Amino acid sequence: MTPDLHARHRAVLPEWLALYYDRPIEITHGEGRQVWDADGKQYLDFFGGILTTMTAHALPEVTKAVSEQASRIVHSSTLYLNRPMVELAERVAKLSGIPDARVFFTTSGTEANDTALLLATAYRRSNQILAMRNSYHGRSFSAVGITGNRGWSPTSLSPLQTLYVHGGVRTRGPYAHLSDAEFTEACVADLRDMLGQTRGNVAALIAEPIQGVGGFTSPPDGLYARFRQILAEHGILWISDEVQTGWGRTGEHFWGWQAHAASGPPDLLTFAKGIGNGMSIGGVVARAEVMNCLDANSISTFGGSPVTMAAGLANLSYLLEHDLQGNARRVGGLLIERLRAIGASTPCVREVRGRGLMIGIELVRPGTDEAHPDAATAVLEECREHGLLIGKGGGHSTSVLRIAPPLTLTVAEAEQGAAILERALRNAS
């Protein structure tokens, strides 16, 4: 069945729609942290459909909420009052930390970032955007235009003028040799210099607190707080892209921006992925004066649909009631230390980094600092053969293994996955 499905996929879908593995797999069902393919093989899922299955596969509370809502009404659009949408918006607004918050729901993280860019440029009456080098913000025309990772930016054309700032990658680049404090000061100086050379008013800085597709890289804590002080001098907005870092995945914080909390919350916050546990939910939170700045009508046909909102409410309730942020901190802490111990004796591992259940393993050619995408591919394939699904990412090449299991991961499952990774990494070296 799968080879035939692969051939059909290639016959009707774009060549650039990438598939993992030399022999791509069809995932047919899942439960908890486990999934099964069409051949009946079982896998421990350490990637969650790109950090999207946040709590667990087939979580009963979510499937029940979806089924019950679908039995009443599936769709109505934003032209009518929608109780689940209002209820989820109330909860997200309160959790966001943004004062006088308003919430707009979309169907994806890409659309959420598009909306944030629309709001920021309209509010500031400028199409100039600051973005981070090595960043990723989605696949739409405007999101590609602010994506600093060239592997995911197929065109230089853009409706925006984008200026790229240092700081998102701590251990590579011209400031990598500096201490955390010196690194932060160098990035701040670079930002000041860049703003001194811009023409007109910059609308916003958009930044992922931890870069996702870029390989789970991040700056020293507090860097965006320092950036925020400078931005505030110019009235420039700060958009925190929390599509991958939100909802407690980092363990230490509920939102990624809270690692830089000295500056207070961002002006706008975007989210998606995990909140729906697989259902298509994205959104933007912003101060009322920013959210309400548009002077034209707007609706969303599918954003905030009753079914997805019911899923989001059930999923968020489960996450909070079971302290999954705490589980990410505890189990993620154990997992990252286990992986660092493996990496210390594995020649192809340059760095193990991350927070909570958001962990990256950067691979290089042994004895060098040169990225090693072939090793990453080999590890990905061997993990699959031994029943573990992981992801890949990185800046100039896909040489970083991305590990982001559902937040209900147990200690036993963490050890099981680490053992499979250890074997694959040692073979890759």
C-alpha cells in the first residue's frame, strides 16, 4: 500500500512538498505518545507532527469535545456569535499577559504571523520589519519575506522591507566567541546601528524566542528585553512568534517571551500548533489599540470554527489541570541531560541545546565545526528503523535533530527514546 501511495503522492502533489525517509511512511493512528504506520509498525513519537500533537495522540478529552461539537454544528463563520470561540479567546487573553488583550483566531501559524504583520504595519504606517537571522515564520508570501533561513525562503520578492538582526543563534556567527553579556551588548549595538540607518519608521520586530525550524537555537535570556527597551524609544512594536514555544513546552515558562520578561509582555503574540492538538488553530493576541487599528472590514471563514475551538478548550484545560508545563520541565530536564551525556562522548555531536521538551542536537563532521546534514539524515533513518520518530532542522543546512514529544511524555519513554538516539548517533560517528 505505501509504495503505491508514495507514487500517487509524487504524481499529484508538488515536488517541493518534502517527505521524511527514503521509504516514506503513512501514519494511520496513534495513542498517547505512540503512532502506527500502515504496515502495523509502532513508533515512539518524538516530533508530534511538528510540535503540534502537544498533549497526546487520541486524547479522549479532545476527541470527545470534537465529536460532541460536530454533532451540534461544524461551521458558522465569524459573522455569527460563537460561544466556544469567545470562551477560548477569554482564556488565551488572560494567559497571554498582554494588558487589555484582544484575540483573533486563524487556521495556522503562517496566517497568524500574516495577521500580526498586517496589524503592525497598519498601526505604524510602515512596511519596514525587523526579523532575526536564521528565523522561520511560515510559508505565505509575506511570511517568507521575513524568514531569515534561506532554506525556507524560495523568493526574495516581498511586500515588506525586511532588515535582519543578530541574536537568534548563540553559538555560531561573528559573536559566538563572546560571553553571554558581551554577546547581548554586541547584538544591542548592532540593533542601534541598524535603526540609525533606516529610512522612515520601522513597524515591528518579529522574533521566535527559540527558533524552531532554525534548529532550536536561542539567544541568552534577557536579550529581547534589551531589544525591547531600544524599540520602545522609537515606538517600534515587538511581535513574539510563539507558534512553537507556547503553551509550556519550554518547561520553565508558559510562553517563550517570559525568558525575557524584564521588558514585560510583547505588543503582539502569535500562536498555533499545539493549542489544537492537531486541529487547525492559530491566532494573534494584541493590545486593543493595536488589534483595533484596521479601518476596513475583515472576517475569517474558518478561523475560530466551533469544532476547532472546542478542541482547543478541551486541550488547554487538560494541559493546565495536569501541569504539563511542569512535566515538560521535569522530564525534559532529564532527557536533555541524558542526551548531553551521550553527546559528550559522540564525535559528531557539536551541541545539545534547548529547554523543556524542545531539544536540538547539532551534528558536525567529527573533528570540525562543519555542519553534517548527511549524518542527520542517517540518524533520522536509523531512529525510524528502531521505532522512534524525530525531526530535522537547522540554519545553513539541515544538520540539527529536533526533539519535541507530546508534553505527557513519561520518564520511561524519554529513556527509551534516548537509548535509540544513542545507538543511532554512535553509528553516525
